[in-house]
Amino acid sequence: MIQRSLRHGFAAAVLSTALAVTACSSGSSSLPTPGGSSGSGDAYQQVIDNAPVAGAADIPAGSLMATIKARGQLIEGGTDTSAVFSLTDPMTGKTTGFDAGLAAMLAKYITGKPNVKLTQVQVASREVLLQNGAVDTVIATYTITTGRAKKVAFAGPYYSSGDAILVSKGNTAITKATDLDGKTVCTETASTAAGDIEQFAPSAKLVLFDTNAECVQAVEQGRADAYVLDQALLLGDVYREPDKVKVVGQPFTTEPYGIGVPLDHPEMKTFVDNWLKKIETDGEWTKLWQATIGQTLRGAAPTPPAIGSVPGS
């Protein structure tokens, strides 16, 4: 099975739409919602519009923040094919989602405007781009690990993901991992989720498929009661099939996402950590979640993970 740290790169690839992937894009726009509604678009833009701006004392001369402010633009390492987290509209060229919104808010906090230059990253390129100064930050469902923290610094965690459960739209019997016992549960062959299912629901009947599409189809056709994989990937499935499937509950394993910053700029990590604490305390984090992830994952917004609460952060 592949390592969990690699699965996010795989998830981002599976979440790809028929977009023309470009090297960079900028700005923000209304987040498209399942079923074609634009209802969350105004809420998303309001979060960006109402985002705070740092005081002059928070951006000392010689800091990376001062460099970004003078440039007038945050250079973010990220993706534009991940539904719900960072997806580019091929018609407008605008990128929206939870990660994209955080990037826009951070850019505004530093420069006064939500100006973001998005540089595409892959799993293998994230540390390199931070180390050579090609990007200021990486915000890309980037799991914090102690190994990675030897190469880059992590602000956060800003979100906690992990294995989640996808079921058919009308299923009310499964809401948590223990409900999977005695049920037919599928996941992808090349995934560590199979071991997680065996650990949390040892009496579940495990069925393996090669692809994400096969797993979703099995749930839709009733050949499987549930599909378990990383929440980021499952939310993308719901985004595409909102009338057929849903994600229930919160992740039952933990993968803390952090904002990668250059290791040789410790002032940037402190600055971003303090900014995260501010938007969480002020409620801006929750409003962004409601306008993005919350449009697919119904229910109350989760409590943000405590800043610095995991090894490597």
C-alpha cells in the first residue's frame, strides 16, 4: 500500500476535472456549489472582503512578510484541481475553495489586497520550491510530518482531515466508523484505508477496487454500503454527485494540514501562526469553512485544531 503522505497527491490527481491546467492563476471568485447553485458564492467573497489586514508593527523590515508586502502579491504553492479545497473555474480563471480562500486571506493580511499568484506544486516539489524561495507558502492539503519539518517549517495545523465515510444519499444507518461493522465497505487497493477499516471496524466485509470511480459506483449501485478514503477525495466525489452520495461524520483518523513556509524564515511561521489564531478567534475560519467545505460536508463546522498541537508544527 502507498504511504499516507503520498495519498494526498494521488487524491488531488483523482479530483482533477477537465480543466486546462495552467502554471499560475490569481484572484478569487464565487465558489461553485453542488447542483450548480451559486448560493455560497456571496458568502465566500464576503469572507475574503472582510478578512483582516495586519498592522505595520506586525511586518518588520527585513522579514519575508515585508518582502511580500513590497511585492504586493503572495506567491502560493498549491493546486487548482482539488474540488472544495482549491479549484479553478475554467471560464473565469479564478481559483476558490478552503485552501484558496486561506491563501487570499493571508495575502490580504500582508499586502492589504487578496492578490495571490498560484504556482502549481506536486508532492515531490513542495519542499524544493520552499527551500529555493520560488514560493512564499505552500497551502495544498499539506500534511504535517516530523520528516517534512526537517526541510520546511509548518504553521498550523489549520485543518484536520483523515479517513472519512461516503454512503448513498438516502443511507441513515451509517454515521461513524463503528457503524461499518457487519457492512460491506470498499476502498482503493493502493490505499492505507484498508488497514484503517480493519482496525476501526474489524467485522466489516472489505472489498477492494482499483479506482475511486469504481468505489463510488459500488456505493451508488448498492454493492457496497460505504466507501472509506481520505475526506478530501470523498468531498470531491460528493461535489460531482451531490444527488447520489454524501459524506457522513468527521474523519476518524487524523492527518493535520499545515501551511508550509521556508525553514530559514522563522518570523514567517510565527506570523502565520498568529494570523491563524486571529481568524479562528474572530470566526473567519468558520465562515470560510461554511462557504467551502461546509457546502458539501453538511453539519456544524468542526473546531479548528490547536496551533502547534502536532509534532512538526
